[in-house]
Amino acid sequence: MAIIHCSECGRAVSDQAACCIGCGAPLAAAGSRSAFELEPRRSIGPPPSPSQLRWRLAFACLTLVLGVIAADAVSRPPGGGRIVSTLAALLLISGLCWFIVAMVQNVQSRK
């Protein structure tokens, strides 16, 4: 264990520390690599079963449809407030994201 100096405040800290105890600045270890240089790790868990993938796709479709219905209901003349329209948009966006992820998982599971 060696003592190094913080690049932000100059305080002496251990090279094993994740951040400076004085100012909280992250400390880069000598052998550490940037997050962009890291390779993805394979999951050690079992892949999702076909029934799990079908349920995920069904929930994604349901969320997407509810988002479309909510967005349509908010856009009508009486309409809702800003909060209601924001929630409808978030529901629509999350449903679309879930749907895309579920489709990608289904395609990947067939390979």
C-alpha cells in the first residue's frame, strides 16, 4: 500500500482508496482503465425462457398501447394539465423502449 497525493486538493491518501477523503475527488488507480476501454462481461445467469420473453413482450405492448391511449386522451380539447400530459408522454416513451428491448431480446434468443 502506497501513499499518493490527490490531484484536486493535494492531500495524502492511500492508493487503495476509491476517492479522496478530503475533497471526495475520485482517485484513478495506476492499473485502472477507462469505462470506454472495458469489455462487456457475459451474464452468468441463465438466458430468459421463451415464456419469460413472451410475457415481457406482452407487458411492453400493453404499456405502449396504454401510452398511446393516454396520449390521445390528453390531446383532446378538454385535455389535462401539464403533469398529466407529461405522464402520458413518459408512459408512451417507456412503452416504446420496453417494446424495442423485448423485440431485441426475442431476436437474440433465436440465434
